[in-house]
Amino acid sequence: MACLGVVFALFMPRFVLVMLWLFTNYLNRAFDAFIWPFLGFVFLPTTTIAYAIAENRYNGARGFGLVIVLLGFSLDIGLWGSGRGYRAKRFRA
């Protein structure tokens, strides 16, 4: 059951990015080129969503927008770390 939670946590930000790209222009207003949201989709999806929120609502990644981007980055790093921790527990058992 924990494995299902990890899979859900890893794919939900990517699902949100796809929905934003298909049904809104939220990502287009935040990014000038296609390559940055694509790389964000592959490597740091929560940070990409946080940056889009910072750009669209708080006029960039300064002040409170920077706090949101850093929170998104820490969530991405935490998701990577939780998978590694789960694997380490599994190998010990």
C-alpha cells in the first residue's frame, strides 16, 4: 500500500502540469520557451508548478513568490528522498 502512495505522489504533480498545459494558458504566461516546462515536467514538477504560481500571482520569484518556489523545490527533493528511504527499508528487511 505504501508503494501506491509513492507512485501517486510522484505522478500527481505531472498530472497537474499536463492539465494546466491542456486547458489553460497558465504555463505559457510563466515561461517563454517550451523547454523549461518540459524539463520541469521530467525532473522537478512541483517546482515548475510553484514557479508558475509565483510568476502569475506574485510577479516573479521574489519575496513571497520565492518562498513558494523554495517550498516546491523542497517537496520535489523530499519526494526523491522518500523513494530512496523506502528502498533502503525494503532491502534491510
